[in-house]
Amino acid sequence: MTDGNFLIQAHQLTRIYPMGRTDVIGINRLDLEIAPGELVVIKGNSGSGKSTLLSLLAGLDRPTGGGLTVAGVDLAAATESLLTRYRRSVIGMVFQNFNLLPTLTVMENACLPALLAGTAYEQVAGKAVDLLRWLGLEHRKDHLPSQLSGGELQRTAIARALINQPQIILADEPTGNLDSRNGKAVVELLAGLNRDRQRTVIIATHSNLADPHATCMIHLKDGEIAGRA
Ligand SMILES: Nc1ncnc2c1ncn2[C@@H]1O[C@H](COP(=O)(O)OP(=O)(O)OP(=O)(O)O)[C@@H](O)[C@H]1O
Ligand SMILES: [Mg+2]
């Protein structure tokens, strides 16, 4: 059953990794509802299921049980082609290790998801330049990832995450490879997207940098919600 007021609805959501004779629990019978416009911070020890949950929400992985509906898309039942379209249009992802393509420039990395979605380069380029300017990266647009600082790499990844104007930004330990100044800057950017551009932002992290911006804190333990505040 889905409720139109929620952007994300998980019901008994489960992701078990079968490993030979034993099963490893990623996410276990998790019930979760998130309204549009929230900034959710997910905490929990290493192995508690944070990345597993983000992968499921991103449509990069599928549940092994239960239901998950995001932005009206039933992710447990979606076909591969629907999942691909969902990943490109609904979700923007930011990772700890940036995941940029090393042979593409900042500009090309930022444009890539829109080009893959079939948008013409002329249309994408203007939007990408606007984003890079907003992120203070305009002067780096023709540089390769190997020529950038950590903060610049993560801001490039944020440009890439935003190019298709996704409703939801998922960030998996986005400040894990950054010093505290750059970490704070990245969190401020994510918080600004939530506050000023009404994006729903979900951040899985060990750090406390995003806590002051959270509208909701979720604590995971062994793939289950141990607390919500
Ligand atoms: N592809 C996989 N195959 C098997 N087990 C996996 C796989 N991915 C994750 N797991 C297991 O699922 C559990 C949850 O892992 P997950 O990566 O979601 O934790 P996490 O909270 O993100 O941890 P960290 O804080 O270290 O990033 C762990 O026990 C992990 O070993
Ligand atoms: Mg993780």
C-alpha cells in the first residue's frame, strides 16, 4: 500500500546476501517512511546496512524481500529499463570515493548522466556550466580528476549528481575522504540543496558534520532501525 504523502516507503524491506551456506544480513525487515523535503542522516556502525539501504533506494540493488516504493516507482517490481530511467531521473548519488571517470574532464563528468539520458550536448552544456559556477568549479572545467583536490573532486561529483535535476540526493559517506574544511563545505552544499531547492537529501555517514541540518536521524543496527529522532 502506498501513501501519496510519502516520497519513500519501505515495508519490511529486506536485503540478504546469500554467502554459501550462510546468509549475510544487509537490511532486515525495515519499515521506513520519508516525506519529501527531508534531510535524513543515517548513522550506524560499520556493517549496519547504511550502504545497502542507499543502494536499494538508488535502484542499484534490489530487495530480496519486502516492498520499496520511491517517487511512485515500485523498486521491488520494476523492470531493468524502468530502474535505469529511475536512476537517471529521480536519483543523484554522491560517494565517498567520488567515482568520477578519470579520462573525462570535470565538464564531461558533470554532463555524462544527462548525455546518457539522451539530452543533446548543447542543452546540457549550459546547465553544467551554471552548476560548475555555483560550485566554484568553473575555472576547473577542462581539468581531469587527477588534477583536482579532494574538495574539487567531490564538488564535481555533486555537479554530476545534480545535472538531471533529481528529486532525491543520496550521499554515502560524502565527507569520508575530505579534510574538515572541505567536508563542512560539502555538507553545507547538500544542506543548501535541501533548504533552498527543496531536494530530499539522505546522507549515510559516521561523521557528525551533517547532524545540525538533519530533519530526521536514523540509527541502523544489524540492518534494522535501532532508533529514529
Ligand atoms: N555485496 C555484498 N555481498 C555480501 N555481503 C555484503 C555485500 N555488501 C554488503 N554486505 C554485508 O552487509 C552488511 C551491511 O553492509 P553495508 O555495506 O551496508 O554496511 P555500512 O553500514 O555501509 O558499513 P560502513 O559504515 O563500513 O560503510 C555487512 O555485514 C556487509 O558485510
Ligand atoms: Mg557503507
